[in-house]
Amino acid sequence: MLKGLLSALGVYRIYEKWLFEQIKNQPKPEHIAIILDGNRRWAQNHSMNPNVGHYYGADKTEKVLRWCMNLGVKTITFYAFSTENFTRSPDEVNELMGLIEEKLRQILEDEDIRKYKVRVKAIGRLNQLPENLQEMITKVEEATKDYDEHFLNLAIAYGGRAEIVDAAKEIAQHIVDGTLSPNEIDEEVFEKHLYTSYLPKQDPDMIIRTSGEERLSGFLLYQSAYSELFFLDVYWPEFRLIDFLRAIRTFQKRKRRFGQ
């Protein structure tokens, strides 16, 4: 059995290297966004408490961030917790809030964050989060605010419709204040009021969703107008490097016309 496992691992490594050779000299996506789906179902399939899946999923997020940095992907956006997720059981929500806070605390000590100069920012209706988590977000954002080689966005208490509504409210307030005229509103003005406005490239080149579900579930609704979509039939904790590399290879083969 052990011999068979080692043989399988050897084949996996060879395939991994072969995929990397195929994509390394081709244009890579500058901004990748991922919907982290399937943690609970993965745990249930392994006879675990569903909430345990979130911990395995959080560990996978760290690995994928490093894959992106090693490949030279500039921006990564993870959909970690939606506004709708607040309707889950209080125990699960509290556990998730604690897990996110712990992972953010680890970022403060992460050598790779400093090495790759990763700016970390949370996007969403952050005022809905527990105060201690809001404070941790502020600490991490402050500690990384001067980095500009890579960008890590964590969509927490995020909803695409909520983001558009919040942007519209800000623009409306500018009109009330007399600092903006309705005739001045265009796409550029609107985009300046999105949660992602600080990014060098707001629109994801590709969006990946794991677990086999084929919908965006409110993720980056404005920014995803021309994103390439990839729906993978694999739960987030078991997402592999070869899955990631194959998605990038497919992205490189697609013809992006942007409506032209």
C-alpha cells in the first residue's frame, strides 16, 4: 500500500511539473478571485463535524496564496464570508469569526507577507463584524498598508449587491453635499466608490468556484462583468495545485474579446 502511495505521489509531482512548464511562459492572470466553497460538505464526507471543514479550508487558503505569489499573480481575492452567512447558526458564525481573527493574527507574523510585500485588506460591511475582529483587521491593514507588490483581499461580511448599494449611497451623499453633479457620474466615478477601488486592477481576470456549484452567489457582481469563470467539482479543502494550474492553463487558452 505504501509503495502504491509513493508511486502515485511521484506521478502527481511529474504531472504538476508538466503543467507548470506549459503555463510558465504564457501571460498569467493579474487578478484571481476564488469562492471558497465546500468546507462543510468535505468534512461531512470525512465523518467530521461540519464546522471542522472551515479549519482545513483556512489552511488551504494559505497554500493557495503562496501558489499565487510564486506564480507572480499580483492580486488574489478570497470570498471568505458573505452577508448571507450571518443567517447560519450562532455557534458556526462565532467559530468562523474566531478562525478568521486567528488567521489574521498569523498574518502579522508571516515572513512571506513581508517577503512578497503583500498588502492585506478586508472588503465588505465590516461594521457588522465583532469588534475584536474589526480591530484585528485594522491592525493587519495598518501593518501592510505600504506594500504594493501583491494584494490579498478578504471578502468578509461581503455581498455584491450590498457593495453596489453602498457605492450608490456614497455617490448620492456627494450629490447632496454639492461636490458631485449627476451628469458627472460615469463608470469611472462609480468604480471609485467600490470596496475594491484601492486595487491597481479591480476586475478579476478569472473567478474560481469550488464544490461543483455553478453560480457567483453575489461575488464581485460589478467587477466580474468580463471575468473568465471556472467551476470545479472539488471541495475547497481538497483543491490541489494541479487543479489550480489546469485552471490557469485553460484561462490562457481562452480568447478574451471583452465584447469586441
